[in-house]
Amino acid sequence: MRKEAKDSGENEIDTLFQLPLNEFTAARNALASRLRKNTGMGDEAEKVKALVTPPISAWVANQLYWKHKEAFKDLIAAGERLIQAQILQFAGKAADLQGAQAEQRQALSRASLLAEAVLRDTGHNPTTDLMRRINSTLEALSTYSSLSDTPAPGRLTADVNPPGFESLASLIPTTGLAKATVRSTPAIQFTPSLKYAAPKKVEKDDARIRAAKAALDAAEQALREARTKASELAAAQKKAAAEADEAEKNRREAEERCENARRAEQEARKRLDSLAAEAEKAARALSNVSQAVEKARKGLNQ
């Protein structure tokens, strides 16, 4: 019974992280209250009560995990393949690192588009800064999948930064490298001034690994900057498109107003011509009446 209650509590926590962001806090407090009333569930209640309302960027990443599972799985799988390719390269083995990087970029791009759709569908504006934070978290989750301290996907309560190189370096199998180095290390040469000379092979291997690590750091930084730039350009493009649409709308409205004014002018001129004709007719009638009056006066005087 205890295990069933605990499993039920975990399921309710999962449901909690799938709710709209503005419902999270109230639902969390209600769940903690229900668990607290359940005998033996005090620890679980405190665990739920301690859950922090996630920022919108982390909330979006959670929604991708729960509602776009295929795209999220592809993202994680691409990150795992990239890490394996990097490990093979560090070990001096053949690896399609560029292909793995391209695959992860594609998976991240797809996830980023879905994240933008989630924001728009829930009435949020996908600003450049917000998309940068979301993309950084998605990239981190993709990389963290191969590490032991992986954040719980679907239950994020904060943004996640990509792991540092120390974390990635822990994945590199040094034992195999060490054995290979020992087999290829020349005999130690003693000199009068030194007990031994450092093996050149070890120095070369260390230099190669350091260079590879530096190249990886630079490539990842360039990738993040490229994603940020792409997001900024996309936002600028959308803004320009909206401005163009607005300008076209204003032009159409101005043309319509101009056409209405032209028709009004034509109607006014027609009215003016009609009134002028009527005025001329009235003037002739007045002249005729005046002549008749004058003639009648002359008849009376005779």
C-alpha cells in the first residue's frame, strides 16, 4: 500500500509539471496538502511543497519532454552519439564528428521550433533572450544524457547550462589511452643532470588532447553564438514581415480612402452641375416672368 501511494504521488508530480505554467503553484500546494493528509506520506508532501515554480524557459523544455516525446528522444540520442564521437576522436580512433555535430544541430533546430510553437500556442512571446535560454537548456539536456548527474527531464525547475569540459572529460576512457601510451613509450634516457627525460610520446598525446579539448570548446561556443544569431535574425525577419504587412494594410486603406474621396468629388461635381442647370433654368423663368409683368404694366397704362 505504501509503495502504491508513493507511485501515485510520483505520477501526480509528473502531472503537475505538465500543467499550464500559471496553474503550477496552486496545483503544487494542493498536492502537498493532499499528501500531508495521507498517513506516512509526510516526506513526499514536503518534497512536493519544496518544488520551485519553473521559469518559462524550463517549463517549455518540460513540455517538449511530455508532449513531443519523439523529438525529445531524437535530441537526446543525437547528444549521445556526439559524445561517443568525441570520445572516439580523443582516443585517436576514427569518428564522424562533423556528422554527429550536424545531427545534433538538426535535432536542436527541430526542438527549438517546437518550443517556439509551444510558446505561441500558450500566449507567450518567443523573444530572442527567451529562445536563447530555452536552446541552451535543450543543448545541455542533450549533452547531459551521457553523464551521471543528469537533470530530471520533464521536471526542470530551473534553466540548465551545458556541462563544463571537466564533466565531459570524465567520459573519456583514460585506461585505454594509458596502455597505448605505455606500449609506444621509448625507453627512459638518463642524463647526468636529470634522472629521466619525459617520454615524447606522452607529451605529444597530452598536447593532442589539449588541442582537441580547446577545439571542442571553441566549436561549442561558435555553435551557441550561431544559434543565438540565427534566433535574432529569425526574430528580425518576423518583425520586418509584420511591418511590411502593416505598411501594405495602410497602403490599401489609403488607396481605399483615396478612391472614396474621388467618388465623393465626382458626386459633388455632378450635384454642382445639376444645381447650376437648375439655377440657369430658374433664371430664365424669372426673366420670362419679369417680361410678362412689364408687359402687363404697359397694358394698364394705355
